Amino acid sequence: MSENPIFHFNTEVRVRLPETDAMGIVFHGNFFTYLEVGRVDYLRNLELSDAARPIRDFDNVVVAAHLDFKSPARLDDCIRIDVRTREIRHSSFTFEFRLRNKSTNRVIADGYTTHCAVDGAFNPISVPDKFRETIGAFEQWDDAER
Amino acid sequence: MSENPIFHFNTEVRVRLPETDAMGIVFHGNFFTYLEVGRVDYLRNLELSDAARPIRDFDNVVVAAHLDFKSPARLDDCIRIDVRTREIRHSSFTFEFRLRNKSTNRVIADGYTTHCAVDGAFNPISVPDKFRETIGAFEQWDDAER
Amino acid sequence: MSENPIFHFNTEVRVRLPETDAMGIVFHGNFFTYLEVGRVDYLRNLELSDAARPIRDFDNVVVAAHLDFKSPARLDDCIRIDVRTREIRHSSFTFEFRLRNKSTNRVIADGYTTHCAVDGAFNPISVPDKFRETIGAFEQWDDAER
Amino acid sequence: MSENPIFHFNTEVRVRLPETDAMGIVFHGNFFTYLEVGRVDYLRNLELSDAARPIRDFDNVVVAAHLDFKSPARLDDCIRIDVRTREIRHSSFTFEFRLRNKSTNRVIADGYTTHCAVDGAFNPISVPDKFRETIGAFEQWDDAER
């Protein structure tokens, strides 16, 4: 996790019964579903997503996924998901997330997912310029960071 | 559910933590995943399944799914899944299931799923003869039932 | 399914990637999660739900679950979930659902779940009056039906 | 991931249809369910697990979860899950995993989960000696590492 990242986008989910487990809290693996919702909502807001696939103009695979868990989430909790793009490299790009309990503002988890742009045979391709530019503008990166 | 159906095939699953919910028992919708496991194992045993799709020679969609729940299942329970084919009609066919707790023999649930054979555009097709014959032989149907 | 049921409540969900499967459509078992969302939103609207459990004043178990599938749902589809209570008996009660694609209005599935009010040892209890009256008023049942 | 870790335990799972997604591969978040299966089977083999909860003698929460994905897994693939305990600290302990396609031996993913021993109020407690000793003996740690 970056130190004190600034998030310009957030969305939210409410915890559903099948996402909890017999320990009474959300099963840790299900938070990656919440990250998926956050990422798709973030990309939809930039018109980079479409119905057919999570990123409109190219396929991607997740190459790394990480979460640090700070406090449990429970049935019916509203979770605010902060989403940002941390960096875009030649073929890969990383989204960063922070999840908070909406009513207490307590941090539930933070972490990231790193993706690789791929062709139909799952070989890496370079990240298309339009994707890079749209996100760079939204995140207010100066040119050095893009 | 048929009255006193005879099952010639069974398989088993062990309840995983994310399949339970905050009520401390398996979420009812997750039993349809266990039926999927039972159906695929049943078809694999008849060499009617393959890696690419649940039924080797044609696509299918589920058109009805039903379960009656008799007793709860909990974390780490071993569940025995009895599977049979109840009938094969022109385009549709129905599998019947009974789930028992393996160590107590108590019935957890029983029910069925009805499937329709479809082409690539999701239009009904007639059930291929090989599928009909292989299952009829295994289930020991006489010709009137096939 | 009742013939031409009238629904006074609806809510919606958007299909998430992990709810789809390799057939390219929502896995049929995951629709029971959508029914759960519909049922909880329906009960919350009547102030019969709370954070701790799906029904505020008593525990319940699902005793039957049924869906008929009419057309597939795909990634990112918005699904409108119509919810009603069909009947409340001594210990059991049945919710009825219809799921439609929000942008095409095509029916995706309809069905029901039947629940039993239980005590802490999973023994049936009679459905509390407040639950019965609140729902009867919302559904505009006359006294004969309650 | 440690460099060239040696695994003394493995178990396996077969990919189920609802674990795949519309991209045709296993949804990345579902691999954390496979890690759960691996961890519970590892602990059961050491008689440290029981039916009531994943670790018999104390509760735990996951404080970090990480996976690096190397190649996709598909419907019906058999996945071999290698499991080891990497370290046990005062209150926390880390399991390490490697997932391989059983028929090709290709690595699918590797990663770890870190857990914290907690009391009923989710406060950290020290890891019980029996857990520490049983695992240290199985992993053939010398005393310096325990």
C-alpha cells in the first residue's frame, strides 16, 4: 500500500449473507469480489468498461492480489470502497483499494491488484494509450508518472 | 421428488468455510454447487463429461432447480450426494439428488435440476441418442422409459 | 409460481464477474443469492430486518427453494428483482420472486423460497403476529388471507 | 514467497463450474477458497483442526492474504495444493502455498496467508504452545526457528 494515497473515486457494497461465513464475518476471499466491484465501477465511471468484459478495449489477467485486513465486516454492513490506479507500466497496471465501514469509518482492509494486458492467447501486450491517458488524466498524474 | 427413488451413483463433498454463512450453516444457495459436483461426477463416471464443458457432446442450460431442505449442514461435514437421472424427454432431462450427512446418514436435502439441450444460440435441440442410451443403460430403464 | 402475481416491491442487482461461469452466463445457483438480496431489501423496507440477522425478531431456515429459468443473465446486466410474500402459514411463509433484465424487460427467472420460523434449537415456532400483520398490510391482504 | 520452499504436505481440489467466470478461467478471488481447503487439510492431518472451527484450540483471523498468479486454471482442472507453515511469531503465523495443475505440473499460483490468534473479542493472544510444537515438529524446524 502506498503511504497516504489519495482516492478520487469510491463506490459501495452491502454485505450479503452468503458472503459471510460460520465465524460470523465476511470470508476473507470474498473481499476480492468487492475489489472487483470497485474496479469495474471505477472503470465504468471512466467509460473504460463495457458489458462484454471488465475492460472494454483489451483482455487482462490478474497477476497479483493482496489484502491486509484491519477489522472484520459483518452481515448487512455498508462498505465504502476507495479505488485508484497506482501505476501503469508497459504491460501491467495496479489498482489500489481501501475498504471502510461506511457508518463507523473504520478501515476494514486495504490492498491492491496487479493486472497484465493480454491478447487472446494470454500473451502480454502493451497497455493501450487511450487507457493510459484516460486514467492518467483522472488521477491527475503529471506526464512523468504516466 | 419421486417416491423412494433408487440411486445407483453417489459422490461426496466436504463443507468448506466460505460455503457456510453467519447463521453457522451452509447457505441454501450453495447446495446447488454441491448438485453441480454430483452431476459432473455422475456424468464423468459415464464418460459423458469432459474438461471443456459439463456435458461432452452438447451444451445445456438449467431450466429449473429445486431443493427441499430437511436438516442443516455445517462446517467440515461430509455430505454424500446421491445422483440419478429421473427422465429424458425430447430436449430436456432431469437429474434427481439426495444429500445426506455421511456420518449420521441424516437427510440434509433432496431435489432436482432440469436441463435443456441447446445449440450455440441457446435454442433447444433434441437430446443426442448416445447420451440417452448411455444413461438409460446405467439407470436400467427398460425401453419404455427412455 | 402464482398466476399473474402482483409485486409491490422491487430492488436490483448488477451481475458481478465471479457470479458468471465459464459458460459465459450467471451460474444458476447464484440466483439464490439475488433472491436473498431481494428478500432482505423487502424486509428492510418493512423494518422487519436488521443488521444482526435477515429477520429481526426470529430466526428462520429455508425449507424449500425453487427457480424456473427463462433466459440467461450475463456479466454487468442489471437485474430487477420483484419480491412479494405469497403466504404466511402457522410456522412457514413463502416469498415469490420474478427477475427481469432491467434494460430489455425480459424475464430471466421466477420462483419462490419457503422459510420456517425456528427457535435457537432449530425447532419450528409460530410466526410472530407483528411479522404477519406488517406483511399482510403491505401486501394488501384482506383478513381472510393472513 | 520464500525462495525454493520445501513442502511436506499437499492436497487437491478439482475446479467446479461456479468457481470459473465468464473469462473462461477460475476467478482470482476463488483461489483463496482453495487455500482454505489446503490449510484445513494441512491442520486436519496434524489433528489441529476440528469440525467446529478451522483451528481446534483457538480462534484466528486472517490479517493478510497474497497470491501471485502464474497461469490460468480452467473448469475441471485438478489442482495440487502444496501447503507449509512459514513461520510462527508471538501472535501471528504464516502459511505458504503453491498451486500446480496436477496433470501438467505447471505452477498456477503461489502466495501466503497470515493469521492472528485471537480471543472471543478479536484481541490478539499468544499462539498456544501445542500448536507451535506440533507444527515445528512436522516442518522439521530446529529449535531456533520455533
